[in-house]
Amino acid sequence: MTLIVVALAVAGLTGWIRDMAHTRSCKANLSKIYTALEQYEADVGRLPAIDYFPEDVLADAESLCRVLQPYGISPTNCICQATALPLRVTGITYLWNSTVSRTPFYDLAPTDWLITEVNAMNDAVPAPHNGAYHVLYANGEIREQPLPPDHLR
């Protein structure tokens, strides 16, 4: 009986550690993407035109990964490990808010969202971070929130 309790405790702890690692990795990806967006905007004077959710992450000229590649973004930065495998194999698990495309940061409110997880598109797909979504805002803040951004609901 004691062995079963110990095994369950270890399994629970392992899952918690994995979830925390995925959360840290996702936030690091979003932070790196934000820095790349700042660099892009400094060079061009506005945010890029990025597809909401590109069909081909590597070939689409307006893919988040492709547009920001010159600013240090690699395909691994475009994938949240907490998202389900069928979504990860698409090569991107983040959604771009297309309403902010071609807009300078100074024209955005701090509460305008830039990026969230693809899970936010469908209520049947659970939020990837223990019932929460990561949302990157125009001020660089990454919030963990129980609901996706308003216009996705």
C-alpha cells in the first residue's frame, strides 16, 4: 500500500514538474517573440503583416516564424509544448491577432493582445496550461488567463 501511495505521489510530482517546464518554455517563447517584434518594428516602423494561422509555417511568407526569423525566431519558438501533439505537428501553436498587423506599437493600447494559443479557437479543446491560456499583450506582458481574448470567444 505504501508503495502505491509513493508511486502516485511521484507520478503527480512528475506531471507537475512537466507542466511547470511547459509553462516556463511557453512564456520564454512569447517573450522572445515580443523582442523580435520590437526589433522588427524598430527596423520597419510598424508590426509585420502576419497570417492569423498559416497553412505552411516554413513556406508561407506571412508566417510568424518566417517573418521573424531574421530577428532570431526559430520554428521551436513557435510551438508551445503544453499544446496537444496533433496541434504541435502543424509547426505553430500560436495565433496572431491580425487586427494589429501593420500597426506601430505606439498606436496600440497596452491591453491589445498580439498572440495567444491555438487552443483558444475551439471551446472543445482545453486550454494548455492547467485550464489557462497564455496571452501576449502589446506592452510585452504575458498573462495566464482562464479565457481567451474577447474576439475569439
